[in-house]
Amino acid sequence: MRIVSCLLRMIALATLLALQPGAASAQGSPQAADEAFTRLGADSFSDTNRAIEILIANAHPQAAIIIEALADGRLLAGGGAVVVKTRDGKLLDARTGATLASEPPGLGAVRLNNGVRRNIQAALGGLGLLNPDAGKRIAAAEAVFKSRDVSVLPVLETAIGKETDTRAKAALRQAQAAILIAKTDAPPFDRLAAIDVLRERGDQDALATLRSLPGDATPALKDAQARAITDIEGKLALWRTAQNLWYGLSLGSVLLLAAIGLAITFGVMGVINMAHGEMVMLGAYTTFIVQEVIRTRFPGLFDYSLAIALPLAFLVAALVGIAIERGIIRFLYGRPLETLLATWGISLILQQAVRTAFGPTNREVGAPAFMSGAFDLGGLAITWNRLWIIVFAALVFGALLAILKLTPIGLQMRAVTQNRRMASAMGIRTGRVDALTFGLGSGVAGLAGVALSQIDNVSPNLGQSYIIDSFMVVVFGGVGNLWGTLVGAMTLGIANKLLEPYAGAVLGKIALLVFIILFIQKRPRGLFAQKGRAVEA
């Protein structure tokens, strides 16, 4: 069977070379094509293999379409007709590519076995390496790199000689190197050059390929292999550290969003709000409701669903927060234990209310097109949703700073934070400031819920996953200080991700908790302590 695969690849090479500009002919004899289609309808594995060989050898213009359809189970035959079924359900005449008005009678899928599948892959590999589309050439080269099939080497060498695209040429050379390094009868110079190519690639696949060097290799090859492996392992270690830093930055932005609203309420009002996580949950469920309405009534607006959900989530969470402050918390100022118990009870009530309204199971919140997918930056894998959440966290942080520094209500909040009695004596309505502050902190938590709906499960327990971490961030950074919250969130996020590879997720969190306990023993007011006579007193 390997001999058949090799022959198919060689035939594919000769055919595709004939298809290059200046070729005398692009098609073989009609009789050969008729034979191929007759064999495809014969319902025989050996006939199907022979039909693939004929189509490629005669450079039939529909060869690629037919073989791809055969691989996907979309090639139908019966009653003397051979039909390609497209992915959108249309029927095409396999001979001409013309659309059929009706389905011929007696059609059935052309059957495959493992031998036919191997030959299909061999044919597609040869077709792909010389495909006019550079992206498909790169994909074919990556497939060859992983398979390391020696029989495709002649096709690779020809493709490299004709390649003009830089990325595609690099991919083809890497595929060639992966084959040569294990080819014991290849010239030593070519194998040394292959090691250099793999070292330049420098990823895990290259490392695994280098380690496949046969044990009977020459000392020079083994020395080159060892140096290349050492270089790649060093680079990969640096990229892993950079990837963990990225993960830590991403986690820090999530912690910042979850904690920044708590920093405001806790700092200004001194309220230990155990229901803060439920404000995050309300923001996430608001996003879910907005998307459900858009899906059913305005599907064309789905990519704008998050932009629509943001102000609504802020408003819903802020109004609930103001209601909680005016209805319960304002009667408990100066009694921290009662406030903690009351807000914990409120959190249970809100969880049960959402569970009753929406059920206990997770709800699906989709990602707009601009937040879907990922891209590579060097050796980093970066997802778009995490990147946008970091940007969003920075925007929220900047907006809150502007509110506190540049607006009258921000001035009043800072005054109440530093000295509540003096602010009241100066005519500031501290009760109104408390209500607005609690509403602002809750609204920001609602915004956090919109962002977290893109990376976490939307369920009644969503907020509970972040409430403890939020308090850790606020206490570590300094109560009521936004810059302290930023530094605390990023420090804990990055430290958590750097510890995970060595201590594991659970032990890493325990280590951070122990660190914060010891840190608070030395600096009870956190990294950035509040200043003022009232605070000092």
C-alpha cells in the first residue's frame, strides 16, 4: 500500500507540473476519464483506488473537487452517474462541474476503506503542496511535517523550487526537514541543514521531531541535535513564562473588574458587602436576557449585543445596589458584623431568585465575532475575548478615576472617605453619597458580569467564585484606593499563574492566601493605605 501511495504522489507531482504555466495540455484522454467514472460507480475498493490514480494522471479539471468529496463522503454514484454533493446541499455533475436540476435515481455514497482513505490522503497531499492558494500550501506542508512521509519528498523538493511566498516556503522547508532528519540514507549535510531548520522553527513539534533522530546517527548529527534541543528548550521555557505572565495579566484584569466596585463601597462606606458577587451575577444574566431578545427578534444585531448589555447591566445592578443600601444597609452603619450577615442573607436571596427565574443550570451567552478566536504572537497564544476584557478593564478603571477626580460626586466621595463627620459638617449629604457610592460600586460589578459572561459559566453561583478573591484584592491593595486595587489585582493574578505550574492551582491559591495573611500582619492597611486624620484616629 505504501508503494501505491508513493506512485500516487509521483503521479500528482507530474500532473501538477503539467498544470503550471506553459504546459502543453491540462487534460488527458476522454477515454481515460470515462474509465475513471465507470470505476467510481463499480462499488469496488480496488476500482476506486484505480479511479483516483486515473483522475490525477490525466489531470482531470474536477480531480481535486472529486477527491475531496470522496474523502468527506459526498461523492455519490449510481445508474451510470457520478455526482458531487456540495457542503450546502447542491448536486454537481462530477464530470463537468455543472449543477444538476434533479437528483439522478439510484445514487449512493461511494464506499471507503482504510486503504482508499490512505490513497485519498496521498493524492490530496500532492495536490495541496502545489495548490495556487498559499494558505492551502502552508496547511498541506504542516500536514506533511506531522506525517513525515518519505514518499512525498520529491513533491516537496519541486514545490520548494517553485515557491515565491516567504511563509509558504518556510513551511515547505520545515516539512522537508522533518522527513530528512529521520531518513538514514539522506546525505549528512542535508540532515545537518534539516536540524538547523527545525531549530529555527523552535516549537514543541520541532522538538519532538529532533528527538526522533535515529540512534545510529553520526556523532556530528547527535552533537547538532543536542545543541538544537538545548536552544529550543531554552526558548520554550521563556515563552512558557511569557504565556503564564499573559495568563496572569488576564486573570488580574478579571479580578480588577470584580473587585473595583467593592473597593469603592468598602472604602467609602466601610461596608463588608457579601452580596457584591451577586451584582456581578445580575450583570451576567442581563447580558443573557439581552442576547435572548436579540436572537429571537433582531438576529442581525447580535454582534452589538454586548454594547447594548453594558448600560443595561450597569443600570440593573446599580438600582438593586441602591435599593439594598436604602432598604437595609443604612440602618446598620457602624455595626460591621450585622452588615456582613445581612448582605450574606441578601446574596442567598438573590441567588435563589435567579435560580427560580432562570433555573439552576448554566445559561449560554455567545461571543460576538470580534471576540471569537485567537491569534499567535511569537510563541504566545492570545484569545480575543481575554484581550478585549483587558482593554475593557483598563477603560473601566480610567472612567472611575475620572469620576473620582473630575466630578462633584467624586469629590464628595473622597471627602466622605477621608473624614465623614467633617464632610457632613461642610454640608455634604452623606446619606445621598452613600446611596450613590453603593449604586456606583454595584453598577461596576454589573459591568464586570458582562465581561465575565464571555469567559465563565453564567449560573446563579457565578458571583461566589469571585467574592473571596475580590476581598483579597481590596485588602491587599489598600481599602478604598483604586490604584491599590489595580496593583493588588495584577500582583495576585500574575503570582497565581506563575505558581500554578509548580504548586498546582489549589496549593497556589493557599500559598497566596498565607502570603496575604502574613502581609496584613505587617501592613494592616494594605499596600496603599488611606491617609487623613480620621483614618489615623
